[in-house]
Amino acid sequence: MSREVGAAVDDHIAGHLLAEDEALDTVLAASAAAGLPPGAIAANQAKVLRLLVRMHGGRRVLEIATLGGYSPIWLARGLPEK
């Protein structure tokens, strides 16, 4: 699959299955404003991470070498509420 097709699939999924999220948008904007290189994973991929944490019954998560904090938010959202 070409990168263009993959990007189109990601955009379609994100547009139909993911709602706007002010906290995540803020993290991405702050990362860009700080001059960090673009490196956040796609929202649909991040949602899979969240689902994996939930399915596994995770109680704690740790991401090593996070760039702007985007994917750790998704991971943390997969944790149960205390």
C-alpha cells in the first residue's frame, strides 16, 4: 500500500470514528509551538493503544522517550478510573 493510500485510510477512519478532543489538540499545538519535530502517531493508531491497555487490564503504563505527550495521554485513558 502506498503512503498516500495509507494516509487516506487514516484520515477516513479519524474523520468517522474519532471525535474532536481539545486536550489532544492542545498537546499537538504546544508541541508544534515548541518546535518539536512532527512525530505523533495517528489518532486511530493511538486509539488502538488505548484499547490494548483496556483489553489487557492494564493498571499502569509507561512510555519511554515520548516526544510531546500525545500517545501517553491515549495510553493513560485506557487505564481504569480509581
